[in-house]
Amino acid sequence: MNHKLSSNKGAALAWLALVVLSALSLMLTHQGHGVSASALVVAALVWIKAQIVARRFLELGHASPTFQWAINIFMAYGPIGLVVIALTVNRVS
């Protein structure tokens, strides 16, 4: 198989996964379940999406282990922030 064709197919599959995960996140937030439960699932989906982007499009797998570690820590801020906000919203409201 042609390398370029294989690369384009992989990028298309990664894009499709990102679209499906985004749609799933949107559906979960509109289901009306508890904020904390939805936020935990959405935070997990955000982490998975960040990993797909980092590994497929930013080629994090080719970076040094130290840089990979630093980027993974940075990517954790979003999901952690979602969880913290979800837990504090229940206490404030």
C-alpha cells in the first residue's frame, strides 16, 4: 500500500474518531444526568481526544520521553479543570 494513502487513511480515521467523540460529549451534556457524572465522562473523552490529536497529528510518539511527559501533563489540565468545576458547581448551587 502506498505510504501517503496509508497516512491519509489514518488521518481520516483519527478525524472520524474525533468527530464521534465530540458528538458523544455533546449528547452526554444534553442528557440531563447529574453534572458530576456527565463531567467525569466528558473529561475522559476530552483526554482521549487530546491523546488522538497529540499522537496522530502532532506526532508526540516521535518526541523525547521528557517532552512526551510534559505534554501529557499539559493535556491533563483540561480534563482536571472540567472535573474541578463540576464538583464545585454542585456545592455552590
